[in-house]
Amino acid sequence: MSIHATKELQAYWKENLFYIAVLLGIWFLVSYVCGILIVNQLDAYTIGGFPLGFWFANQGSLVTFVVLIWVYVWLMDRLDIKYNVQQ
Amino acid sequence: MTILQWTWILTGLSFALYIYIAYAARAKSTGDFYVAEKSVPPFMNGMATGADWMSAASFISMAGLISFLGRDGSYYLMGWTGGYVLLAMLFGPYLRKYGKFTIPQFIGDRYYSNTARVIALVCAIFVSFTYVAGQMRGVGVVFSRFMDVSIDTGRDHRHGAGLLLRHAGRDEGDYLHPGRAVRRSDHRLSDPGDLRLHAVHR
């Protein structure tokens, strides 16, 4: 069992934190930045007939959230196998 | 018979059925209570939890809030759903690895502190009240239309029945949600050999 190899576990944890940072960065970008902060600027464009900023707040961010969870699960499953700590 | 009489009879019968299911499949332990003794495949468990959230609070109150507030309602939409991402990334895996069912349990054990446990508990109670307030109102509206009574009476009927269900089943689940009932009644039939720990957030 490689679970006691501390150095490996630290590397595992570091990669885990990196994934979370990137994914939560996207999470922040689509909801807070695109849906709230720059929503008026984005509304100048349209997507499928809707103002882009409005779309981000009401559909785009939600779809992205679901995708983020899927990607996180996929990445972590791969990481668990790489460090041999899968269940 | 009038439509109203039929409504009362059918509603009464479906409540009786739910109470019977709740009683027949009542939880026997803490593990049973939260994850059906881990005897249900993760996919089923996820479906049951998903069904649990499809309630009056999300369908009626959230939708009503958003249509009432217009664009400003988007904050609720993003906050409500964005929270799931935080739960999935920052809590889910660790609850699972610790083998705990609730966030207060996990926080208390992880930080070796009963103070932290109590703080998490108080937060959880606040979250529940916020959630339940919307749900109560939504249910009251539905039942008042349905049974031709005032919103308050409708709410009381619904929650009187809910109280009975909970005592019959001794379960945290709300048996008005079909997914829960399916999960409860199914888990006795499935093989308890599969012990994949599947933590459910509440």
C-alpha cells in the first residue's frame, strides 16, 4: 500500500488542490464574473436570441456547474488510480 | 360524488399507502437512516437524493422567486446550484473518506473540536429553516388549491400527515418523494454485499 508513503500523498494532495483551484476558478468566472460583474457588457451580444449576460446567469453557469462536477469526478478517479489509492 | 370529495378520498388513500411503505421499510440504524445500510448502488442513492431535492421549495418557491424578481432572481439560481459544486469538491469526498453522514459530524471529528461541531450544527439548522420556510409555503399553496381550504389549513394537513409518516418510518426521508420510498422499499430486496460507502449530504 502506497498510502503510507507521505511524499506521494503530499504530491497527490497538491494535484488535488490544483484541480480544485482551476475548477473553482471557472466556477467563479461563469457565475460571478459573467453573470454579475460584467453582465451589462455581455448583454451587448446575444446567444440564441437571449442577451449573453442574462444567458450566463440563468443557464450557462448552471450547465457549467454540472460539467464541473463531472470533470472533477473524472479527474479524481484518474488521480486515485495514478497514486494507487482508489477504493 | 363531487370532484372535491374524490380529491379527499384519493389524497387520503395515497397518504395511507405512503404511511404503509414507510412503516414496512422503516430504518433500523443510523446507517440505514442515511444510506440504506450502503446496500443501494450509488446511482440509485443519487437518484433518491435528487428526487428528495425536487420539492416544493425548489419547484414552486425558487421558480416563483425568480419570476417575481426578474433578473435579480438569478442570484438565487446561481447561489442555489453553485453550492452543489462547492459541496461536491470541498465536502463530498471527505465525508465519504471519513465515513460520516453529516457535515457537523465530519467537522467535529476532523478538527477535534466540539465547538466547531456545534457551529456547524447551528449553520445546518439555519439552512434547514430557510429551506423549510419555502417548502411550507409551497405545500400550503398546493394543498389549498387542491382541497379548497386556506393556505394555512393546507399546510397543516400536509405536515400533520408528514409527522405521521416520519413516526411510522423513523426516517429522515420525506415519503412524499417517490425516490425515497423506492429506495427504502428496494433496499431490503437488494444484496447487502456491496459496501461502497456513499455519503449523502443533507
